[in-house]
Amino acid sequence: MKRLHDIAVAPFHMSQRRPALFGALTGLVADLVGASMTCELWINGSFLTEKLEPNDIDLSFVMKSMDFEALDVSSQSAIVNQLNGGKKYSPLLDTYICIQFAESDPRRAADKSAYWAYKWGVGWDDYLKGFAVLRLGESDVGNRLFA
């Protein structure tokens, strides 16, 4: 979170909106970490540009299907109800869900990872622009296995 703050908030001393946006994102991260979620947040939008007063933060909540299915029904419902399109969690966060399925999973066609990677990674002018990824709930072992 510090690196994201250093890129998207700290350089904009005159911005009134950026600290509030970052506060909303920090709240979401705290909620997800508090619920022991293993997921990623793909951050995009004008928050990652030089726009002084961005309207919101666009993000995708990305979780592997096996991690999602391991959650209790209450947690699954909270994710679907709060993060599945629009600004339900916070008026400052425009959130979307992306569940990732294994190649062998018959539900693989429902995996929108490629869609969101393209949507967040390519600008309106078709130039590559990238997006920030916050990984939550990974263990040191996981980082070593998949790095």
C-alpha cells in the first residue's frame, strides 16, 4: 500500500480527493485482510494518472475459484453483493469481480481475467498503460512457489 500511496497520492499535495480515495481503498483492504481473503485487487482508472482530482478508483477484485468456494456462504454473499459492479462498497470505489478458473475447469469460459487485464492494461488509444496489483493474503511460501 505504501508504494501505491507514493505513486498515486503523495505527489499530489494539492489534491483534496486523492487522500479520500486512498482511505476508501485502505478500508476495503483492511476488510479483506480482516476476513483472511486471499485475492488480488487490480487498480486502474484516473487514480493512476496525473489527474489532480480523480472521481473514483476503478478496481477488479480477483480471486481463484477454489479460494472463493472455500469461503463460507456469508463471505461469498458479501463479496457478490458489495463488489460485483458499481459503487456498492463505497461511492469512491468502482468495483468488479473476477473469479479465476483453472484451465481444466469446465467453468473456465466464465473466467474474465483476460478481459479485465486488457480493459485495465490498454488505454482508450490502444497503447499499453498497465495497472497496479495489490496481492492480499499470500504467504511467504506462496510467493516463493509462484514468483
